[in-house]
Amino acid sequence: MSNSIFQHKQTAHCESGVISNLLGHQGLQISEPMAFGIGAGIFFGHLPFVKVNGVPGTTYRIWPGAIFQRVCKRLGVKMESEKFSTPEKGMLALDKAVAAGIPVGLQSSVYYLPYFPPSYRFHFNAHNLVVYGKQENQYLVSDPVMDTVTTIDPESLSQARFAKGFPAPKGKMYYPVHVPAKVSLEKPIQEGIAQACHFMLKVPLPMFGVKGIRFLAKRVANYATNPGDRKATLYLGNIIRMQEEIGTGGAGFRFLYAAFLQEASVVLKNDQLSKLAGELTQTGDLWRNFAFAAGRVCKSRSASDVSYKELSEMLMTCAASEEAFFRKLAQVKF
Amino acid sequence: MKKEEVPQDSDNLHEGTFKQIMYAVDNSGNYVQVQSAGWEPENIALDQAWEEVNEKVKAARARVAAGEISPVAYYMEKNLMDLALLANYVGKFQWQVKRHMKPGVFKKLSPKMLQRYADAFKVSVTELVQVK
């Protein structure tokens, strides 16, 4: 265990950022894109039946916690992870860890984090942050999506850690107990890429992967009649937010994954990967064009059938581009 | 996205202080981290989500004043909760919380139950009972 001061690095996404920061503290330097890629974080899913505040869910990433598990498994990192039955027990365990000088990762709700701008505080329970100390009854926080370190009062932190709803964090606290002194990244990278291709191309359900993008495209085409104008703009707004809000790196994690491929091509000395990174950058730009067009529809508040059809076609183009990209990525020989 | 194209559409929603990280390519084609002050489509979407919330809160406040619903319904909207989440916080079934949204039922709630709602909404019992 090292007792050096915790190095805060701002990252695009909370989960891969916490992994990168926590492991870096233990001497294992691994960048955020690398963590995201090894954890096969890139994904797509559209779930019209799972509604959050009456709006269907869309995701551009794998489910929360998955990146973490995969990175630890592939790099041979052992994590201690605990959940608690009561806030008292959870805060006591945190105090103990902090007193022992161990920076810990915490799952929390965004709604109860006072250091976020109020406009971002929705009931989102799968945020990750690091607590690395306590001073004058304030916890020292390294939140990976924040510019600098910050502090939080015990009451707010307790509320954030024990927020109710789905997924309930139940005070989840985790920290590495064993980090290998030397890791080889070759195999973890290859496994991560293979898994990402599998999830994007081969999940046999219409809502996920490249199929999921087409599924969404077909629904968007009919947004004018179902769910109708007013709700449709809310639905579109949610798609944009999932794609562009803090923690996505823009373009729904596509640029983040491209950055990973670029890094991977250096590690594996494979030029094909860096070429593919360039292709994914273009796909990311297609997503941005879509967000821009969708934003305009949101702003105008009412849209003709034609504009929904156009948005739908843009999504189809994204789908085609991603399919071509992942098929090539799956073929890369290492 | 090129480094120079990283959007800097600042917006009062970000309160000018909050900058997020984006990955973009520099002139030699390498990915680098760049701070972004926000992007217009995201600002629109976020604005819109809050407008929706504010409208619901306003409507609920009017209905409380008209005696149609109890403050529980108003504070639920104000705290961006839905029925399931609120029920979870106060440890009741959804149908029970729904009943508590009737002004007549709300009036007869025990001090203990009122306290539980007040805790869930982070307000005092006095504030809970008297919606401003």
C-alpha cells in the first residue's frame, strides 16, 4: 500500500476514470481509454420498455460495473468490494479505510452530490467517485469527471451512497488489495476487443449492439405518431443526453474507444488498429451530426414527419458505419 | 472530431465553472484530452428536461393550492422522484403513497409518517405541510 498523496486526473467517464485513478495510485499506470477498452465499455442499447421518468432508456456503454470487473479480471487486480445494510456501518467502514490511508472508490447517486451544478443533479445512481481522505469533518473527494479535487460533508455523502432506487448503491465501497507489479497489456487488449465486437455484433436480441441502433432508427421514424410531438422531443432529448452529457466523452463514448484503439496499436505494434481508430472517429462524427440535428428538432418543439424520417436515416447511417467498423475490427489478426 | 472542433458552447446551466473532458484528434491525428465548456445540443436537451420538471412542479403546486392533491405529490415532483422511488424512500407500498396524495388522507397522517416524508424530501415537517 502506498501512502503518497492521491493524484487526481480528470477523465471523461466516471467508471473508467476511477479505475485509472485508483490503479495509478497503486503504481499501475493505465490510461482512461485503455481501461475503457480492456473493459470493453463500448456498446449500444435501446430499451423502450425500461422507462426512466417516462422516457425510454438509451445507452452507449455497457452496464455499470462491468468495465470494472473486466479490467480487474484481465489485469489480475484483486479488489475488495463491500456493500452495507445501514448508512452507519457504511460510513464507519469508510472512516476506517480513510484512516488507514486507503483511497476507496464509492458508488453514489448524482442527485445528492452538492459539488455538481444543480442542473446535472438527477437521480442517477451509478456514479463513481474516490474518497482519499478526511479533514475537519469533510471528506476529500476526487470525482473523475470534475476538474479538480473537492470536498463533501458526511451527511450528503451518506445520502449519496445510500440513495434508493435502481440500481441501489447500498454504500458500495471498493479498493484494490493486490495490484501486480508488472502487467502485460497485450492479452487483455485482445480480449477486450474480442468482447466488444461480440457485444456489438452478436447479441441475439434486436435492442442491442448494431441491431439496437437500427431498432432505435425505426422507432424514431415513427416518432411523430408514436409517442407524438410533445413526448417525442423529450425522447430525443434523452438520446442526446445519453450521448453527449458528462461522462460520455462526446459521441456516446465512440471517441473514447477510438483513443483506446490508437493506444492499443502502439502496444501491439499493429498499424491496422490505428487505421480503424481513424474510421471510428468518422463514425463518432456521424453521431455528432445526428445529435446536432436532433437538438434542432428539440428546440423547434414540433417537427414534421420528414424531420423524424431524416433523423432515422442518420441513425441508419451510424448503424451501417458501426457495423462495417466492428466487422473489420473482429477480423484483425494479432 | 478535431481538437479545434471541441465545442465551447458555455451555458448558464453549467454555471461557467464546470468543464468536461472530451477526446479529440490533434493535427498529427493523435487523440488528446481537451476540456469542453459544453455543447449546444446537450444544453438544449438538458434545458428541455428541466423545463419539463419545472412545468410538472408548477402544475402540482397549483393543484395543491386548489386542494386537489396533497403536498406529497408536489414534493415528489420537486425532488424529481417517481412513485416507485418515493415509496422506496418512505418504506411504503406504491398504493399507500398514492393514497397519501389525497388531501383528506394526508391530513390524518401520523406525525411519524409526516416525518418520514419530510426526511425523504429533505424539508421540515412544517415546510412539508405548508407548500409555499
